[in-house]
Amino acid sequence: MANIQIEHNLKFTTATFGCFLRMPLNKKNLALANLLATMQNMASTYYPGVSVQAKALEELYDMHLTVIPEVFGSQILMFYVTNFVEPREILDPDYNYRVIVRTYFEIVNNPILNEQLLHAAKERLTAEKSQFFDIPENYAYEQFFNYWYRKTPQWQESTFGDPDVLENCSVDNITAFFNNLSNCPTVCLGLAQDPDLLTDLIQPELNWAGCAMPFETQNLTIPAHYAPIDEVKMRNSEQTQLLLGYGYDYELPLKIRQFSGLVFGNYLAGDESSKLFVNIREKLGAAYAVDASNYLNNSLFLISTGIEKSKLDQVKAEIENQINKVAQNEVDEQLFKKAKQKTKKIYVVGQDSLDRQMLLLLSDALKGKNVSLQERIKMVDKVTLTDMVKFSQALFLNESYCLK
């Protein structure tokens, strides 16, 4: 029996479904996944050309198909996701789930793997990579994670993958990679007005070995090991990028490491009243932007900010000061309540986002748990001030990366 879960779409006039294929994260896999995704987004044997494939999707009332690899902790997930207008919304007898499913699998299962398209994909990725890393924030993030995983290089280069593979990949390499995808654990997820009919149409197409393999994994989270490092690099940017990475024990209770971590992020940098925004941007006049994010699958709490070069030391000291204050139980209770409300609002808004609901389904599939949006909101509600303090006390500064 294939791994498939299509939920009832109760509120959207658009529907979505997708196949997600899981493989271990390493630089080679990620580079090959990026190349294959670029090729499949361009053309397929049924639609042999960029304009031909684009027109075929456009004629299905702008059906959208995205092929992209995404990194989740220690795993790469190959996304094959389509969004389309629900047939019930269109008075067209030739537009139905059957046509949508057929077109989807014609593209997904039948890539063009030749030298010409591979060369075009390499050129496109080279241009995208250059544009991406021209932005100082993006370059700083990539370098931060490269240092964070300097002792486990298979997890470095986590945006585009191994540059040598991107440059030297052959048709045989990409063909072997595509063929091996059939052995990757796979799940099909979706939201539609008629989930039973869509399931019946998709089920026979899920005929490769990975569709019957367990999709969940117990090894998604990468532990953070204490190995502090302080790096300062020069790039002659207008502003300095400062990233402070705090590790924590991945075996902390979920309430602490996930939901308390999210609340703490909003307490520090959720809006204009948050601690770091007020103290770094308003009082010091030092920051252009400040963000605090909890990377649950990496056991990482990351604070990033773009600042004036002359105020680097002041900003670092203030960030560490604010974290230490919470760890010592010096908490602004009103701001804590506001941070909880903001965290809950993120989930509430997610109820009106088709993409957000798909990501939650995917998260549940990876972890083998079904946790509804309402349950997540309740878990945020249960976070106490003491829980947030415990999270801050569990943090250890493991990396300071500065790009000037």
C-alpha cells in the first residue's frame, strides 16, 4: 500500500498535492537534486521544451508544478508539488482531476536526461547561484552553516550542494541519480475538495519501491556539539552581517526546544517592541534588521542582524546580555505574553495558507505524528515564562560569524 494522505479541502478554491522523496543530506546528493529539479522544471519527454511544458500547464487554468529539493535537518526532501484550481470552480467538462493527475505524472516520471538540457540546467543554476550569493545576507548564512558543520562536511554547502558536482555532472550521473529516486522513501500528500476521488486516481501511479517504504525518520534532528568558534571575514559590504549561533540539547522536551524556542525568538526579535529591536536598533541605532530563529532540526537558535561596522562589539554584547537576562529570570512579563500571542498568530494565519497546511502535513509525515494546527496553538498556549527561561538556560554560544 502506497504512502498517501489527501485531506479534505474545506476552504480553498485551489487544491494541491505532491510527492515527497526523502534521501540523506550530503553535498553530492543536494547538487544532483538541484540539477535534476532544474531540468524537470524546464521540460519532459511528453512536453519537450520550456515553452511547451509551460503552455501545457497554462492551458490547465494555470496549473503550477514546482520541483525543488529542500533540506530538513539531516535529510533532503525532493518536492514535486502541484497547485491547481479546483475543477468544481471551473465550468469545463474537459478539466478534471483525471487530467491534472495524468499531466502531473507525465512530467514527474518522464524527464529529458540529455546533454543539451543538462547544459542548460547548469547555466541556469550558475546564474541563480551567483545572484543568490551576491546578497551579503545569503552569503553570510551559507558560510555560517559551513563553519557550524565544519566537522561534518556532508552537511555543508546546504543551498546548492557540491560545486564540483554541479560543474562536472554528466548525463550518466544525473540518469543514475534519477533512477535511484525510486528507492527513496516517498509520501504523497495533498488537500482537495474530493480527497477520495483524488486518492483513487493517484494511488495506481505510486508504483515505485519507495512508495511502500516507511517515510518517517528518527534521525531528522542533527545534534549540536559544543565546539565554539569565532570567525570574522571581509567582503567590503555596506553593512556588517553578524550571526550568533546557540546550540542546545536535541533531547530537551518538545515543549521546551520547539514551542518555548519559538516564543523566545519572538520575545527577542518578533516586532518593534521586542528586546533586540528596541535595544539594538532604537537605542544603539546600530541595526538595519534583526532576527531570532529556532532551527529545531539543527538544534540551533540563530540570531542574525545587519549592523553598522563600527558598532559590532556593542551589538554582540547586547545580544548576549539579553539572553543572559532571561536565563537569570529577568523577564518582561508583558512582552512575554505578547511574544506568545505573536507565536500563536503565526499558526492561526497558517490555517488560511494552503502551502502552510501542506508543510504541516509533511512535518507530521516525517515525524510519524499527526499534530493539528489547533493542537500546536494549544501547545504554545501552555508555554510558561519558566519554560522560556529553561530554554534560554539550555543555550550555549557555539559560533560567532561576522561578515564585514
